[in-house]
Amino acid sequence: MMERKKIYDTRLIKSSDEEGLKDAAAALSAGNVVGFPTETVYGLGADALDPEAVKKIFEAKGRPGDNPLIVHIYDKSQIEGLVSEVTPTAQALIDSFMPGPITVIMRKAACVPDEVTAGLDTVGIRMPSHTLCNKFLKYCGCPVAAPSANLSGSPSPTTALHVMNDMDGYVYAVVDGGECEVGLESTVVDATGEKPVILRPGAVTPVMIDEALKTHSGYAAALKKGEVPASPGMKYRHYAPGCEVKIITLPEDVSGIDPSSEELTDEQKQSLFNIASPFILEAQTILKENPAARIGIFAGTEVKALADMAKDDILSAHINFYVYGSTCDVKAASHCLFDGLRLLDRQEVDVILAAGFKGEGLEVAYMNRLSKAAGKTGDDVPSGAYEEAENGILEMPLDHFSELFTASVAFISDDDCNLGAITEGIFTDLLRRKGPFCCAEDEKIGAELYAESAGLYASEGNSPDETACKAFSQLMDGTIAHHLSKRADVSVYDNNDLVLTINDAQAYEILNSFPELEGRVYSLSSYMASKGLIMKGDDGRIASLAVTDPAGEDLITYKHTVLALKAWLEILFPYILKDLNAMRFC
Ligand code: TXA
Ligand code: MG
């Protein structure tokens, strides 16, 4: 990945903010980079005729400059100045599909710089059908070169928030045009020759192109399908989330059957079961192999309904759903695909089971993106751009959120000295490294997560042992020296969403006095058991979660304690996140 420098206080411009829109357009034509919406995905635009401005796109994206950019226009009259030839094929496509989700490749005019075309003698022209976008492009006054506005290697953005997640600080502004209607990038068609060649499938399908060409006066040639020279951009795995993606191909079409209807025939019920059950079976198989696996499911209401029917707490503790609509609705699935991949990834899942479609229309474009996410084609992400972003520690971007909620977990030990300070310290470190967080259902709502500790028999204000502090600071990057012990009382239980005790006896004691806290108070091991997690050691024996207080022992014993607690808390982290109704912000 190229080096990225944060140089902007990025403006997020609302669709109603006319002055903001003009300001962003002026900044773009003055040589800056601006994120903007289209009906397909968000783009990252710069003046297409200014090589220096175009270079800034690559810097912001962390993308190699050997990939040509699409030039966006708001009026067909602009095409003339950008290309040297409009073939009959190109003319037919322009007449039939512009404005719309298509990019037409034509021979370029001399004024289009190599920075845009990556040295090719062709240029891709696209006129989006998105009112705010076209207004913005008009204010810019120049043709706008733009790739999708994601960081290289991460899924294309379909909301302004996605763009902010990847680009905050690296671009002048982002224009917020809401959710992109299509959700998949445009169909790229090479129209330099006699017959069009589809380089990238999209919402404008081969059948539609075929139809248009047949009826277009002066063009009668049949569409050549299949034999496609690879588009330069095809060699990268563009659409990959950080985790593994597995495709579950839907066996039959159940669109038209309402899963919530009370009057389903047996046959209809069977059909719904047939499409939903492979997801649940696959999840169960994965869990059998790895009881700690976290599974994201990108599917429709039918699959969620079947999982709910199973009434299996352990299964549901391991599954995070992204429901895009009716399972067989490929339009809804396309609209949500990139958002779904991003969201599930941030909920810390290890694998995503995503609905796959057979079919010849939009299905082809959808499967093209999904297969890439599943790593079936193309090379790997160039030098792990995505991982790099993930490991960096981000400041809490409070001003992104319309609202904020806090959620917390309390760790209870006996004296809240060593074990209390260590667990709180480890968990706080996890929060710092994995954060910032937002609400799992609505990423506009921020989540401030924190941990505290208290002791059932603690006296107030004691510090941890010197050896404990030493062990902690040698293994973690941080300190627990400032920790002061605190007595666990009702207010601690009331103020925390989840209460985890170090050993079983402590949880038992709390629940004995406050039975109403059932479901919110667990020992570390009973919490694990409630999630179906049984850990076995190398010898095949069930590993015990018992952690004894190392008070008075040597540094090595303390270090073992820190490492053991760290290992357990890392395993529990995604479950705690889910119970606190939060996910990573980006
Ligand atoms: O829907 C879209 O097309 C979005 C929005 C922002 O317009 N843009 C987009 O851009 O997806 P990008 O850069 O992520 O993908 C452009 C694709 C790449 O695969 C690139 O190789 C191909 O179009 N492309 C662009 N110009 C080309 C050319 N002259 N010859 C062949 N392929 C070209
Ligand atoms: Mg892209």
C-alpha cells in the first residue's frame, strides 16, 4: 500500500446543503479530491484533466496508479471533447443506457492524461443517473475522474459513512447522497471495436445490451459474450472483507412466497426450508469443527426465520445476521452486498456465509463481486491495505455520530487487587485496539464501551502488587499501576450491562443475593459454556478456566496469569461485543 497522509479536516456535506455542495465542487476543480454518490457506488473524484489532482486520488486510496479511472460527466455533450472516436457500438450504448450504470470505453482524446487512463489509449466514460451527483458534477464544471471511494482492497462504499470510514482525513469532502440504489459498480463495456465486450458485469446486463443493439438503428451485430480480455482492474481482489467468505448457492427461487404468512401450503413451507436450511447446516458444521467460530450470515428473512425457529441459544450466540430482504431478491442482495460484507466484518465474525444466485441477469454482476470477496478469482489484495487500516488505533470520531450510548462490563474478583486490575486492564486494551465502536444496528449511533472491576470482599483504594504491575506492563502496552480496588455492590451490578466473575463461586454468590440478575451475571467459565464454548488442551482434555490469584508468587507466575486471562478475554471479546449490542466502527 502507498503511504497515506491525513491532510484534511474532511467535510461531510448533506444533500440539502447547497452552499456545501458548491464549496466541494469548487475545491475539486481547484485540484482537491472529493467523495460523491452515484447510483452504483460512491466515487472519489478529481479533475480528470489535471494530472496532479488525479495523483491525489491514488494517494487517498492507497491504490497503485496502474489502474485506469472512469471519467464522469453530467451531459452527453462533454463526450466529444474526451474521446477521439465514437463507434456505432459506443453510440448505441450511449443512446440506450446513459445516464445509467454503464461505463463505455472509447478511444481517448489527447487531452485526457495518462494518469487517468494508466497509459492506455482508451478512456471509460460514465454518466450517472443520480440527481445530486449530476448537480455536483455540473458545479464542478470539469470531467471528473473517479474510482470507487473505498480504500484499496476493501469493499466498495454504498453509503457516505462507508466513505468516511475509509477516507476521513484524506479527502477534502464527502457528499452524502444516501444509500446507492444499485449497490454494485457499473457495467464496463469496451466499445472500441465492432462488437461490444463486457469487461465487468453490472446492472446493465448482456441481455439488455443485446436488446438495445438489436433495436438501435445502424447497429445489428450480435453481442459477443464471454471472450473477454481482462479489464486491467480485474487482477486485484477488490471486494474483500477481512474474513473468509463462503457462498451458499440458493437451490430454488422462492420469491413470491411470504415467509411470515400464516397460510403457506406444505409445498411452500418445504421450499422455504430448502433455501434456508443449507445456511444453518453449514453454520452447525463450522461450529462442530471450531466451537469458537463466529459466523456472519448474509441472507434473507427466510434464513433468519428458520434460525429463530430452531430456538438454539448457542447457535444464535455464534451467528450475526445481515438480512437484506427476501432471500431470493437479487436486487436487494446487490443493493446490500458491500454494506453487508463491511458490517459483518466489523462484528468480528470469522467467516461470512453469503447467498449465491444462479441466473443470467443482475445475478452475474452480483456473483462476480461475491466470488471476488470469496477469493475465487484474481490475485490477493495488494500488500494488505485493509489489514493495515484495521490494526491502526483510531480516535473516537465522536462528531460522526448522531447519538452515543455507553455500555460496559464489570469484572468481579475477591479483593479487586491483582486479578481485578489485570482483567480490567486487558479488556480496556482490547477496547482501545479494536475500537472505536458503534451500535450493531445503526452505525450512526456511537458506542462508548468500557470495563470496570470490583471485588466482593475488597477494601477500598488498594493498589495491585508491584509484581502484578511489572508483569502487566512487560506483556501489554499499558499500565495498571493507577488501579485502586473497589467494593462490589448493587450499583456496580446495576451500572454494567454484563457482570463477569473470575470464578464460579463469585457468580454464585452474587446470583444468590440478587436472583433477578440471572442472564447478566456469569463466571468466565459459565459465560463460555453459555456460548457453547468448550476449550480442549493439546492433550484433548477440557481446559479449565480457573484462574487463581497469583498474590505473593513470582513474576513468572504473574505473567502466566496475564497471558491466560488475555487469551480467554480475546476469545470472549466478540461475544461480549454482541451482548453489548456494539460492533467496530470501521
Ligand atoms: O460504478 C462505477 O463504475 C464506479 C462509480 C464511482 O462510477 N466506479 C468504479 O471505478 O467502480 P473503479 O475504478 O473502482 O473501477 C473501474 C473499472 C476498473 O476495473 C478499470 O480497470 C476499468 O473500470 N476501466 C476503466 N477505464 C478503463 C479502460 N480505459 N480500459 C479498460 N478498463 C477500464
Ligand atoms: Mg473499485
